[in-house]
Amino acid sequence: MIANEIPVIADSLWSATANPAPDCPPLVTETDADVVVIGGGYTGLSAALRLAEAGRSVALLEAESPGWGASGRNGGQVNPGLKEDPEAIEARFGAEMGARMVRASGEAGQAVFDLIDRLGIRCDPVRAGWIRAAHNGRALEALRETARQWQARGAPLRMLDREEIAAMIGTGVYCGGLIDPRGGNLHPLNYALGLAMAAQAAGARIHGQSRVRAVTREGGGYRVSTVRGIVRARRVLVCTNGYTGDLIPGLAQSVVPVRSVQVATAPLGDNVLRSVLPGRQAPSDTRRLLLYYRLDAQGRFIMGGRGAYDEAGTRRQFQALRRATETMFPQLGPVTWAHAWGGFVAMTLDHYPHLNRVGDGILAGLGYNGRGVATATVMGRVMADWALGRPEEALDFPVTPLRPIPMHGLRRLGVRAALLKNQLLDGLGL
């Protein structure tokens, strides 16, 4: 179970199968560091690792424990790229910056697997590719255009016809799709725990149960205070994503936290596994309210999708995911549903991750729109490069002004309205 979480979303498969966690004692003293990292998910851990390996003194402060938020609860899909296609990225951000964003995001999956190999992280990595499954002809044409643009940049994406995708996934509900061999899947919590151990081994100080209460200017740097301790540093990296609070005014209002939920079976038998994702790829479909699913290393089937904010709605969404699995994969037969859990991902209005300088020495990175395993890992590296002194204009993502979303207080009503609209459109096959 996920500690200190509401029961309805706490029964996580990943927590039940996690490796031993590193010792991350609370901060109980006053200390100094070159850089303070706030948040112990992929972004913060990746940043702390890079800084420590570069010889900097770094203290990471996490309100709970490393990997407690979305980094330890997600579907474990390593999906390269951003939501928009390369040409749209380059048109919006310019040829030079756009090309850097395309390259960094396209290489993000490989960056994750390279870290796993280099650091010896035990997280069941599978480099079998990411399948994007088209639910109608219009979506298939959009995927064809995505493939064309990435292929023009040397990426090995390949279209799948109806028969090929049916054989790869084990269901005939899709009209075709796209496979990106740069992607794959892993055990998300064990990946986070492995990053934490590696950062500690490189010299980073990681403190769990150390929620930051205040960041205040002090001399030429900052005083970062928890309930029981203080760290003084010249630079601060804020890496709190979907669990961003009111620490930095306006930052939480720049993203919309949306609950994503998952259900998982008990391990399936070998006869079933021969026909369901036999190559262990990680598919997600093209519905507006997309489904994403995979097998874990022990043969459990995991199905995920959009959740709800309230307990009753969340339970209904769990049941909807189970029904979707049984409809798509009748060969599963009667199965035991062993786990159901969820957590928040941070969505942005423009569908791009945001890097915001929120003080002379404070940089925030957040808003991965459901692609956090790969993107957050790379964003942590980018933020570390900034803390190491790389100019903003030379980073792989643009540093943009903080823009709170208007009428953010009504976000839950807006999310519910969007869910109803998208359910209707998906139901009509549009």
C-alpha cells in the first residue's frame, strides 16, 4: 500500500512489489548546499544525480519518500517525444530551440535505459517499443503523419496495419497503429528508488518526510525551511509536478492535476500470455480518454486510464477499466483483480512541459502531460545543467514566464466537463 495516501487509491502493485527503499532520514539540522532540490520524483532525483556526479553539494527534500507521487504510481511506460509532432514544435519555438526539444524528447527513452544500464537499476526494463493504437481511421492518418515527421529526422518509427497490431497486442479492436522502437516499459517505483540510491552513492543528501514550508531570500542565496531543518543554498530547483502546493505563488495554478488510475490482475498463465502482448510492448490508444496497458515482469495485466476526484467516481473508473479489459481481451477469461491505485499527473494547457524561472536562483520544472517517465528524467538533467551554470538560451527546453491558468479555482469543474465531452465524442467514434 502507498503510505499516507487515501485508501481508495493506495493499493498499488508497484508498492507491493518494490525493492527495499534507501534510507532517507528527515532533515533535522541546519546545513548548506550548492543546490537544494525540492521533490523526490524522477525530475528531482535525475537532477540530484547529475549535480552530485558533477561534484556539487546537493540536498534533496521530499515531503514523503522518493517516488511517492506520480513517479512511483504511473504505468511505467517509457514514451519518447512530446504530445505535439516535430514540425509543430519547431514552428512554435523556432528552428534552433525546436530542434533541441525534438532531439531531447526523442532521445528521452534511450536516456532512461542508458541510466538503468549504467547504474545497474533493478526495475525490470523492457525495450520492446511503444505502440500507439488507432481507434479509428482519422486517428490512423494522424499517426501516419507523426511517423513521417519522425522518420524524416532519422527515428525508426513504423506503421502497423490491422492484422499486425492485432497480433502484437492480442485484440482486434484497432484499425492499425504506430510502433516507436525507442520506447518500452519498466517498474516505475523501482526506477525511482534506483535513481535515489544512485544519487546518494554520488554524494547527494536525500531527506524524506521533509516537506518544505518556506523558501526565503537570504544574502546571495536562499533559506529553504522544513518543520525541523534548514538548508541554505545559492540555487533551488522545484520539482513537484502534480503535487505542487502553494510554496511558490502561482506555480500550482500553472498546471491542472488530473487523477490517473490503474488496475492489475494477478499473474496470468502461460497459455494466456502467448496471445496477450507476447512481445511485451506498452500500448496506449488514440481515444481522447485514452487507455494504456501492459504486462509486468511477472505476467500481471495492467490497465490504466483517466480517474475521478471523488471516491465513488474513482471506484466507478476502476470498474470501467476492468470491463474494458474483459471486452478487449476475452481470452483472459475470469481473472483475479489484485490491485487498484492512482495518483495525480500534471497537465498543461499548451501540452508542453514548463520550465519557469520563479526567482533569481529558482527554477521550476513540471507539466509532463502523462509522459513523465522519459520526459521528467530528461527535464531533471536540463534543470541540473542550469544549476551548473549553463545559460538559459542553451538549455534543451525553453525557460518561459510563469503563467497561472485563469480561473484555476474552477479546475475540477472544468476537468469534469471535459471528461463528459470526451466520453461522448469517444462513444460516437469521433
